[in-house]
Amino acid sequence: MVKIHVPPLDSPSKQLMLDLTRDLEQVKLFDIELKKVHAYERKVFYENLDRIDREREAVHTAALDEAAAFHDQVREEAEEILREHNRAEEEERRRKEEEARKERERIEREKAERLRREQEEAARLEAAREAERKAKEEQRRKAEEDAERARRAAQEQKQREEREQREKLEAEKRAKEEEAKKTQEAEEEKARSQRQQKAGGSGLTPEEINIQERYVALHKTLKDMRTWLKDFGKKEPAIKQAMGDMRRSIKKSVGQLRDGKGTNKQQTQQIRAELEKALKIAEPSVDIRQFLAFPPDEIANSENKVPALLIYGLNIFAKCLVSALVTEASIQPAHAEPVGILAAQIFSTETFMYKGVHMSDILWAKYRVVCPALWGFTGREDTESGRRAIGWWRTESAGPFVTEQTHLDRMTALGAGFAALTLRNFGKTTRRNPFPNTIFWHSLQKILSLPPPKYWIPRSPSYNPCFETPGTEFWAFSGKLALSSSTRLLLRCLQL
């Protein structure tokens, strides 16, 4: 408490004022203390009330807990009684169900037993009836069989007599037909031989003429196949599209051939890819025997289907090769070399062979038609029949013949191509040569064996490139034999 300092007063009034001031201070102090007392009493009062509330709450909580415990005990006892009751009811229900099941099973067993006895009795009666029926059926069947055997024996006897008579007549007829056929074939063979001899095949044997006719027939078969596929494509747009794409791609790739090692790798891959795509198109299909001049026995004796588009692709490839030779090798015979390499690579690919047989007959069929001179056919160049015999081309079908220089250029190109095909070296590869060197020597043998009348003068340069291009292959393969052949050809020319 702050005390107020009052200076000494000089008068009673001042003293009175001082006393009054002190009394006021005392009153103020009393009032402050009284407030403190009231505050303390209030605090004590409320604390007492809180204590009483807590005690009552504890009493009430204890009473509630006791009541809850009692209720839980009562509930648990009731639940236990209920469970006991439910167990008793469940056991009673199960007992009744078991009794009912046993009763049903007993009834079913009795019913099944009764049914079994009835079925056995019915089966016994049925078996007796069936046995009786079978006995009667057996008797009837035996009687019918005896009658049928007698009838069949009579019929077979009659048929045998008729068959013997018919076979006798047919044998006589067949003998007459075979005799007539042999006579006709002999006449046809004689006429064909005469036609071939007139058409420039006088230096060939009948067997060789038949072989060459087979290649000409194969060439016609390929033309017919292209016509058939074209008509088929009109009904199947997908086939028509595939044919067009393959034809354009092969023609483009062959037209891009260049001289030089490894320069035609892309073209070769493109052609191989086109033929592989054709191989995957299984239908339409054709019999491979039509497109092999002389198929081996394992192929010739049964039908062998291959994709028609593969044959079409190889045919287009062969046509493009010949066209490329005529276009390029007629100017420079050395340009035939990449054509020969490409043909050897494609036709020696195992994928494009059938059961190990090369498809090179497709190319030889085309070659035989455009250059028959390589197989020993000769003719007078101043006659129409002679020109046809040696492969003198026409400007168009049934049109006039090409000029002499054009013919000479064609023969030069085809001769160079023939050498490029048949003088390939397959000694360093596991592939088999689709154009064996024996073809070259057989052609050379036919040329050197021709008689030397004036019309044989080898003005057609189809012979010359065989020795000139590719010269390295000819001399490398043949050595002294090549020298001997060249000498003999030169002497033959000098005799003329």
C-alpha cells in the first residue's frame, strides 16, 4: 500500500482534512480486504460444490456400472439359455430329418428292388421272345441265303459268260485300235520328221526333234497360262494387282542391270522378293508337270500343285531376260554377262526349285523359240521357211520379217546370252547349275556336225559370241578342248 505523505498542517482544518484522508484510506483498505474475503468465500463455495458434484458423479457412475454389469450378466444368461434352446431344436430337427431320410431311402430301395425284379422279369420274357424271334429269323435268313446263293451263282455264271464275251470283243477292238494308232503315229512321226527336216531340222534325229517340239509346246503352254491368269484376274482383283506389281517390278529390275561385280545386288534381291511373294499366294495353282519339259518319275507319276503366280513370275522373268539381251547385248555382247549371272542366281535358288528340279525349262522354252539355230536348226535365209527355221523375227505377228541387220543383231545378242548362261562356273558354290555346261557343248556339237552346203554359211552371229563372249569363261572351262573346237569351226568356215 502506498502511503501518502502529508506535510505538517498548520491549522485544525488541515488536520481534519488529514484525518479524513486517513479514514478514507482505511475504508478503501477495508473494502479491498472485504473483496478478497468475498472472492475467497466464493472460491471455497464453488470448490465445495465441485467436490460434491464429483462425489455424486462417482456414486452415480458406480451405480450405473453395477447396473450395466447386472444387465450384462442377465443378457449372457439369457443368451446361453437361448443357445441351449436352439441346440436342442437343431438336434431335434436333425434327428427328424435323419429319420425322414432313412425312411425315404428305405422306400426308394424297396421301389428300386421292385423295379429291378420287374425289369429282370421283363428282360427274361424279352430274351425268350428275342431268342424265339432270332431262331425264326435265322431259319428265314438261311433259306434266303440259300436262295440268294443259287440266284447269285446263276447270275455270276451269266455275267462271267457275258464279260468273257465282252472282253473278247473289246480285246479284238483294242487290238485293232492299237494297230490303227500305231499306224497313225508312225505316219504322224514320219510327217513330223519330214516337216522338221523341211523346217531346218534335217541335221537332227527324230528323238532330238521330239525334244525340241516339247520345248515349243512348253512355250505355248506358258502363253496359254498367262491368258488364263489374265482372265482369272478379271474375277479376282487381288490376283490382278499382284500380277501387275510383279511384272512391273521384274521388268524394272532387269532393265537396270549394269556391268561390274556386285552392282546388281539390289536388283537381284528385288526379283527374289517378288518371286517369294508369289510363292506365298497358294491359289490359283497349276500342275508343275506342265512346265517341266521332261519331269522325273517322282513328279511325272502324280499331280503336283504349285502357285500359278510363281510360274507366271518366272515366265515374266525369262521374257525380260531375253528382251534385255536383245536390247543390250546386240550393241555390246559383253552386256550379256550380268544377264547370265542374274539368271543363274535366280534359277539356282532352292526356293524356286520343285523337289530339287530347276525351273530353267521355262527360260529354255523361250530361248528355243527365239533362237532355234543354237539347237542345230538351219535354213536358207532367202526363203520364208528357212527364215522361220532359224528364228528370223517378224516386226509383228504375221507381219514382215525384220531387216537383215536387225536379225544379225538379235542373233549376236542371243548367242552372247547363251554363252553367258551355259558357261557359268559353279565350282565354288554348293548350288547346282541350272544351265549345265553340257548344254553349251551339245549345241556346239550340233553346229560343228552340220553338213557344209552353201546355205549353212554361218552368217548368223549366234555362233560367234559363244567363243567371243564371255571369252574368259570359255577358255577357262575348256582349255585345249576350246582351242580344238575353235579350230574346227574356223576350218569349217574356210571350207565354205
